[in-house]
Amino acid sequence: MPARKNASLVVRPASEFGRNATLLSVSTLTIMSGATISASLPGIAARFSDIPNVELLSRLVLTLPALFIAVFSPIAGLVIDRHGRKPMLVAALVFFALAGCSGLVADSLTGLLIGRAILGIAVGGIMTTGTALVGDYFAGPARDRYMGLQQAFVGIGGTIFLTGGGFLAELHWRAPFLIYALAFLLLPAALLFIREPVRTVAGQAAMPRDGLGPRRVMLLAILLAGAIFNMICFYMIPTQLPFYLKSMGLEAPSLAGMAIGLGQLVGIVASLVFARFRQAFGVMGVFALAFGSMGSAFVLLSFAEAYNGILFAMAVSGIGMGTIMPNFAGAAMMIAPPHLRGRISGLLVAGIFSGQFLSPILSQPAIGSNGFAATYALAGVAMLVAAFASLAARLTPRIPLRAEGGRS
């Protein structure tokens, strides 16, 4: 395949199948940053039960990577623009595997948290580099097709890793940390199939440098607030569901893993039909659907009295899981002018992972005061309010979000 001309990046010939398969496989690692070890949280809390505030600190083992992803992703973007994509990707894969597996040997809660912080830095590098490479290698409809397939792969990886983590946690709470070693298997593929795009000056047309303007700034602020709110609520599933099940007398870690995995499975199907939802309902309509499904799921969780009720609630939540994240990304790109897309994407990633980090900090005190069921009900009602607000915005012509060739 000859190198592309008249483009700002010329990609050297490589095996497209191997390259694409490698990038898709790398994309599945991002979901492993947190929820893979969700089922291990009760075991971690029990192992370090003598430490003050262990209920909160054990949940930070799950969410601490999110803070470091949010902080490091913009830095990673600067590094790869100056020094290239491939070195960052290879280094991030190595640190991902080493830091992820550190839970196999760390014998203190502090050691676990340090390993999780380094894991977050590695995930930030992987996510930023992977996104940049997709932009380098694909354009137009080909990029859209790849992004849809990537979302499905993330969902498949989530189903496998989350369910597998639950079963491994039954052997020992440390066992799910072994899953992170899979990154070592991707290193040879990254070295062999990923080619560094070569920078040229051809095709770099002058672009207007106007800012967002007051209206777009307001819309971006609302979008980022929505992303943070969504992740604060959504991450109550992996951080709190194992403990909720335990309070119901369902103590087997695999039950939490299977329930979360079911939500991921439904999310895969929803993500595959996301484009149809988007065309039919528009951006705000999809937000109404996603927030509505997750809000309903949380209310159902609060009323569940048996495991079947938990499974039904998680299946309902999958509709939102599979549609809301691509919708956030699409809305951000609608707001962003071309010369600000990278920075706005970075803000969105930071918002998403900030919400993950804040989730246990905000939800744990509420659970301590009101219990699991009432806290899930409160979060569900809040998400239903967001759903109705999104629907109102969809039906109000004065607040359009116009996409390229799409409906608002």
C-alpha cells in the first residue's frame, strides 16, 4: 500500500490486519484499569481491615487510576506530538502490565494504591496514543466504522475481564490482578505492526483560530458536567455492587462479576446499534434514552430483593452503558472547531475519569448514612431528572446541537 500523499501524516506500509487487530486489542485494556478487580474489593477490605477508613480506601484501589488518567492524558498528548506515538505506546504497555500485576505481591494497602496510580498513568498513555493513531491511520467513513468496532471490542473485553475477574476472586482476592499480564502478550504485536506516522508539512492548511464563543463554552461546560455526573453515578455499580450483594447475603464474588458482565453484554448490543439510535433520536434524545435506562436500572437495584432482580436491573443499565459514552464523544466533536478537537477531547477524558475517581468519595458517606438501597434510589432519581432534562432540550428548538449530517 503506497504511502498517502498530501496529508499531514504519511503512514509507512504495514499489515493493516495486524495493525487494526493490535489497536482493537489495546483498546480492550482500558476497561481493565478499574472494574476488573471489582469483585476483589471485599477481599481487599478484609485483608486490610485493621487500617482506618478501609471501606473508603479499598474502593480507591478501584478508582485511583481514574485520577491519574485524568491528570496524565493531556501530558501524554504533548509527549506523543513531540516524540512520536510508538515509544509511548510500548512504554505504556510495559508499565500497564507491571503496575497491574503489582497487586499480586503488594503486601500493604499503600503499595496497592501506588501500583494503581502507576497503572493510571499507563492507561492515560495507552488511551491518548491509541486515539491519536486512529486519527493518523483512518479518515472519514473508515474511521467511523473502526470506532464502532472499537466500542464493541471494549464491551466484549469488559464482559470477559469483569466476569473472569469475579471467578478469579473466588480463588483469592489477588488472582484478578493476574489479568493485567495480558498486556505483555500485546507487546510483540505493537512492536511488529504499529508503524510511526512520519510528519510532513504537506497538507497542513491554514485554519481559523477563533475560539469557541460564549454559547459553545456554555454547551461544553454542560457536557463536561454531564460526563462527570454520569460517571459518579455509573461507577457506583463496580465500586458498590459487590458490597450491596454481600449485604443481601450473596457473598460469592462471581455473582458481582456476572451481574456487571451482563450489563456489559447488553451494552455491546446497544453500542452496535448506536448509530441508528443517533439518527432516530438525535444527540439529546440519546442522552434521554441513556440516562433514562440507567436511572431506571438504579431504581430497580434499590427495590431488588433477590439476585434475579439484580440481573434484570443490570441488563436495563446496559442500554445506557452502550450508548452514552459514544454520544458524549460525538457531542464534544460537534461543539469543537477542528483546531480545538484535541484539547476538547482531553477535557472530556479528564471529566469522565474525574467522575470515576469522585464516585466512591461521594457515594460511600451516603451509603453509610442511608444504606445501599436508598443511595441507589437517590442516584436513579437524579439520572431520571437528567433524562427528562435531555428530552426537554431535544424538544426545544432554541437549544440545538447540530451534527454533520445528523439530527440534534
